Amino acid sequence: METADVVIVGGGIVGSSIAWHLTTAGCRNVLVIERESSQGKGSTGKSMGGVRAQFSTPVNIQMSLYSIPFYARFDETLGYPAEYRPQGYLFVATKESHLAYLHTNFEKQKALGLETARMISADEITAIHKDQNGISAVSTTRGEVSTRTVVNAAGAWAASVAGMVGVDLPVTPLRRMLVPSEPFDDFPHSSPMIIDMSNGFHFRPEGRGFLLAWNDPEETSDKPDFEPSFVEKILILAANRVPAFENLPVNPKRAWAGLYEMSPDHHCILGGVAEVPGFYLANGFSGHGVMHAPATGKILSDLILHGNTGILSDVSVLGFDRFAKGALLHETAIL
């Protein structure tokens, strides 16, 4: 008969940890029994894998204060990669009662020696910081970055980024949907992008089929979720424009939606903001971001490095201050 000083039933992460700590402490005759073909196939392998110390009871906090450093040095101690990534936890409270609860727990955690937890405001999450000279730093989920220059190129989410430095940016998200066809050979694939001026329906070759688009004038959504009823609308427009498209095969599951970043005059907003030195805008392209990205990159680079650019005869017409001045531009060729 075999003998063991300690028999552990269960080879998941708890049993394995007990076995490791026993053997490390000198108890070498330890047997782990696991019914599966290998360890970690039970609850351990199905865990979300979170590690935190933000608890409300002292025992849980103290156990975490031992466990977290253990995971941090796991690779060095055991010689195996744990792939542990300490990205932290963020508890979001929108009610005063929840905020009070978190604050009470925070005081307990601090009293027990937890030094990495802190209470923060919404403004501090991926925040942009200023000092008396303008932009000074950016806080990210991976730490703080000191800088004197920040470029807002956040697309449909540009307004919220501008709001971090107190700038009211008139850029709003607007859903646009696209429908690709299945392979279709009854129309030439050498055709250009074709636009129906009567209603704005447009299409172009895409792979062995065609990509259909239309800016529904009744669209108001700011969510990038595809609406299945859009397929029928656009197929009617397609068949009216191109009779051969009456039999155009499409798979709604392949369709998608995205967000335009709309400015009030359908022109982009480029350049610095006088009230916030070091804060630059590259927003509001209203559907023209991809086609104008090369020019935008050159213009912003020139403005940041030299204060002017030769790409446009007068870049100031695209400036943020045009809205306060009432000097809006007027573009009619919008898709």
C-alpha cells in the first residue's frame, strides 16, 4: 500500500495551491487526487479569472493581500507562465447609496494595508489634465502620460473626449448601414461608385458582389447596431436604379452598421483650441474620414510642429472657432 502524509482530493487551483505550499514548507509526501484527465478542468478552468482586494470583510481583504503578490511573482517562483495581467477593478457607482458603500469598504481596505485601491471621480478615468500652461498629462488605463500636446481623433466619440478639457465640441454620432451582396455577375464589376442623385442610394463593386449604401433621411440612431428592416428599403432603391438588381442576392447577417461623426456643417474640424493650449482637434468628418485621412495627418502634423500648413490655402476655415463666429461652411455633395 502506498502512503502519503497528506492526500488532497481535487486538483483544481485550490488543491494545487495547498499542495505547493505544503511541499514548499517541507512536507514532501503529498498526493493530489483528480478525477479528470488533467488538472484545472473543473471550475478553475471555467473561471473568469479576476483577482481583487476590494471586499467588505477583513478576511477576504487579507486573503487577497497575500494572493495578489503571489500571482505577481508566479512566473519567477514556480517557473511557469501564469499570464497574470494586473489590470485592476473599477466599481462604478451612480447612486449615493452605492458610493457610500464603496467608501466604507475603501476605509476598511486602507486600514488593513491595501495601498493600491483609491476612490476616483468620473473625470479621472482616462482623463486629460491641464495646468496654467495648457495640456499637461493624460490618464489612461495603463497609467499616466506626461505631455503638452493631445490630439482628439476619437471619431464618433470626439465630443466626450473634448468634454474632458471643458470644450463643447459639436460632433454627434449618426448610424450608417451597409449591405453587401452575395456573388453577382449580371452587372459589370469594373463599374465605379455609382450614386443616384434623386435619393442618395449608391453602390460599388465589392469582391464578387456589390456593396450597397444609402443614408436614410429618417435615421436618428447613434448606436452601431444593424437594423434588419434596412435591407428591404435598400433593395427597393437598388432595383429601381439598376433593373438587374431586382434579383440581387443578399445575406442580412453579413450586413453591418457604423457611425458617422457629424459636424453641423458636414465639414471636419481641424486645428488647435485657443482656450486650451496644446489641445488639437481632428473631428467631425461626417463620412469623409477615410478619404481625407492622409491630408488630415499632414495638416495636423504641420500645425503641431510648425504652426501652419501648405496643404490648404486657409486652414483656419476648418477651425473650431468658426461655430462661435457663425462662419459655417456649406457642402451639398454629401453621401
